[in-house]
Amino acid sequence: MRCPYCGSLDDKVIESRTMANGESIRRRRECVSCGYRFTSYERIEEKPFMVVKRDGRRQPYDRKKLEKGISRALEKRPISTNMVENIVNDIEDQAIMKGKASREISTAELGELVLKRIYEVDKVAYIRFASVYKHFENLDEFINEVNSLGRDKID
């Protein structure tokens, strides 16, 4: 595996961990040349997991897109990048389990998984994500969502 810091191909595996119910392996690696530590993932390549958009179109699941949306909601919040990665991993695992039979999940289901997980972590990030995901049309909808935070409305 090429070191992302110095480009050397000489590394060693420090730790391996099974993820996603044995369907992937997370490996912590250390470059022998420069000592930089990085993470790699091994996944079985199979039929792609699909996301069904609101208009019915299907597109391949994109982990980076999910991570970008979550990172954007958690931007400038006291949440570590490691925590963001754990959140993305949890949501990805849940999404795969929900869509295991059909190999697809709707954007609505995926969005609800994200909302639920972010709600547990940071209420401000929840409002940020919800305002984009739920397409608030006016200030009243936004205010109602903020007011509902006091009530435990998320399942």
C-alpha cells in the first residue's frame, strides 16, 4: 500500500478490525520509511449498493458524499474527525443492513439514519443537516424544528 505522506510502498499493518458484519476489514498501517500512520479498508467487490433518489433514479452509493454531508453539518462543532468517521461507518453499516435483500436504500431512509445519528451527537449539527435534508421553505418550519428539539421526537 502506498504511503499517502511520502509515497513509499513499504508499510506494516499495526491493527486489523472486521467491519460491516465481516464484509470489510479496516487496517491501521504504518509507513516503514517515514513512520506516518494511515487507515485502509478492504471490501469484497460485488454488485454495487444503490441509492434510490426521490425522483426514482438509482445511483451507486457514494461513501464520500455521505461523509461530506455529515462533515458539513458537524463543521466547526466540537466533534473529532475520528468521531465523524465512526458516525459514517455506523450509518453505512445500518444502511447496508436495511437494504441487504434488494442491495438498495432510498435517500429518505438514508437521510433518516443520518438525522437519527447526528441528533444523538450534536443538536446544532442536527438542525444544520435537517434544514438541508427537509428543505425548509420558510422560517416557521425552521423554528418548529428547533422547538421540537426539546421534545424527544426522533425514534
